[in-house]
Amino acid sequence: MKPCDFDVVVIGTGMGGATAGALIAREGFRVLLLEKNPRVGGACSFYNRQGAHVDTGAHMFSRGSRGPIGEVLSRLGAAGRVRFLRRAPMMRIRGPTFDFVGNYQGWTMPLLGLTALRQFRFQARELLPMAKRMTEPFWSGGQSIHGLYPERMEEKVLEATRNPSFFLFSSVMMCLCFVIPQRDASVGEALWCVKKAFQARDFGYPQGGAVAVPRAFLEGAEGRGARVVVNARVSRIRVGEGRVEGVETTDGDFYSTRAVVSTTSLRDTIELVGREHFPAEYVEHVNAVRGSLGAVQAKILLDKPVIREGVLVGIRDKRKDPTRPLSIEDVQNMWRDVEEGRVPEILCFYCPVPSNFDSSLAPPGKQLLTLTSACAVAGKEGADPQDQWIDAMVEAFFDIYPEARSRVVWIDRFQNRFLEQWLGKTGGPVISTAQDTSQVGPRRHPNVTPLQGLFVAGDCAGAAGIGTELACQSGIDCADLVVRALYNRIL
């Protein structure tokens, strides 16, 4: 075997890449991590503006240090290196006919279900089925959850109730977790994620911003000899004799390696390699992989704190006839509009308030909001202009929280095209391999590929979970596979 510059090259320093790189380096292998952007962290990166530390994405962490992030830190000997902060009250979910405020920590989490039973005014015959549905995550075993992966959440909800307000609420929660319409969301995946969050009881936000997590992983990697290079865009994964040989960058650098871990989308990974190096059926499979919806964002600095909660979820109803009662069809049409690129009459937003957890993230006396809403992916033919989406989202926020309108210092607006460019994933899906019923559990793409020495990690393959924790667990699983292959001299 020819000598290589590195044992493993990892493309990307987001949650999946930082995890995989750190854990492989921990085993004594030579690791290079290449980041195409000027700052590490991927979707968990940041920028600074007028004294504010602003997340690139809009993040919360459902399991904090008691999920995969804690496992990585523990393996690196850095347990406690990232501190997850809490806020009381933690979350507010405000819709046209409901308004929940709660901590959603520890044994208070089931109170959300009890509050829902009261606020949604279910019919008497619906109470028992709904109570069963809302407590299912807490008593379901692994086998029963496994059997529910192919079932669609929308159908499951409608079996229990035709209550339009609850149908709207559940559809918004599915979008918050998986960034897909409820009709595509997997019952098994949803139950698994809720159960894990309940068991962990550590919903929170990292001190120092979302980037504190991948930054801690990368520090652990560098402490074990790994090299991290920013502004290094990979242009090609070179292949020879049916296996990975190395990677080339747009600057003309070449790094030979025994293995490559790619954290971009599956489709973009194939393009970096070249389709001719894969079996035709594999290329066909990857081309059929569906990504999640995209997202528009607005980062808002207020001149004084206005919001008490750590996280806001808002739903604004701007139907042409607001006196007409909400229907199931209205909610279904809402998500159909989003997928097809039309700004919906019923619009929901998600808004973590980072400075409510860590006041150092905003200038003294000010408040930082990270507002986001699901939208069609970039390049959707016939879609409404994305500035129109952002306008509608910001107005929805001010409609629900009018006291914030006069307190604005600045607003930074980000179209979905920004995610596409920053993350390097064509179309800018929030999750590059969506967690729909055909792409979760045993049907999820594995961390290995047909090409020897090429692995994939992050939100594109393997694992289960919500957002950053999905990517982190995928990175753990991928690292274990790579390390095993290197030890066994398979690569």
C-alpha cells in the first residue's frame, strides 16, 4: 500500500464532520479536516455584528449533554467542556386557538400533553385515544417503535382526532423536528426522538453559542494531532483502482488518504467523485433521495429584552376569511403551499432567543433573536420570491409580539440560497436526507458507500435524532466504522 499524507480526510467541520474527525483522531490516526468556509461549524457556525454573536442557523438541543454530544465529549475526555444552559420558562408555543408556556424539563414534560387536552377541547370520545397518543413515547418499547417507522404521522393523528387546532399543532411540531410536512413524517422516528428527549431531560442551549459544540470537538481533534484547514473547498475526490486515493481543493492542493468522510449531501458527494465510479443502481438510488424543506431566516437585535421565554413557536392565521373555522384541509393546504413555493396564509415560525440563555451573546441590555421558517428549497420553479417569505415571517412575528416592533436595532435577512452556499448542499435543504417514512430506521442510507474508502456522515446518512443531534450520532457511527476498517487494514 502506498504511503498517504493522511489516514482520513474529513470534508466539512459541522456537527457530523467534527464528530467523526475527533473520534478517529482519538484512536491515533492521522486526520485532516477541510472546511470550505472561513469559520468552522457548518450549520452551527456564527458571525459577529455590532457586539452580537449570531448563530448561522437556529438551534436548540433536545438532549443537551445527555445525548450523542455528551458521548463524544466523554470519549474525548472533555466531559463538561460544553455547558448546556436552561431557561424558565423554556418555551412558548402560540397559535390561533392555543398558547402553551412551559419549561419542558424533567417530569414537567408530560404537562404539555395535559395542557393540550385542556386547550384543544377534544370531544369526549377523543379523550382516551388522545391521552394514549400523547403518552405513547413514554411507554413504547424499542420493538413497537421499530414497527412504526413506515407509518405516517398525519394518518396516526387523524385516527385519533379530527380536531383542526390539534392537527395544526402536531403538524407544526413535526416541521420543527424534521422540517417536513406531517404527512411525510414517520411515527416511529417521532416517537423515538420524543422518548429520547424525555429520558435525557436536558433540553437546552450551549454557552457560547451553537458553535461551542463543534469547536470543542475540533479542539479535541487537534489535541490528538488532527489538522483543521479553513477556506479549503474540495473540488474533487480522486479515485484509482476502485478505491479512494485522495482529495483535491480548488486551490490546487492534493491530499492523499486511505479514507474520505464526506458530510455534504449524498448527491453532492457523488458529483465530487464522479458518477462513473459507482454502480448505476446506486446512482439511481441516490438521485431518488429526498431532502427536507429549506428555510429562510431573520436575525433580529432588540434594544431591550422583550421576550421572556428561551424559544418561541408562533403560528399566524391570515386566511382571507378569518371568521371561517379552521379545518383539516386548511392545514394540509398550508404545507402544500410551502412545498410548492407559495407563502402560505397560515405561517409558522421558530425562534430561539440565544441571549436569554447566554447574555454575553448580545450587547449589554439587548436581546438577540434567531427567527426562521420552513420554505421551499432554493431554485423551486414558480416559487414566490424569498424576500416575500422573509417579509411574511417577520410580520407574523410582529403580529404575535407587537411590542418587539419598536425595539428593533437591526435585522439581518437570509434567503434559503444562503444555506445552500454555506453548507454546500444543492437546493439548501435543512436535512439533506429527509426523515420521511421511506428514509428512516432500517431504510436510512448507511454510513458506507459502494466505493472503497468513501464514507458519509452528518444529516445525509445513518442514525436518528433531531437536527444537530442526528448529525452528531451519524458522525459517531461513521467514526466507529472507519476506525474498525483501519484497524483491520481493510482500507
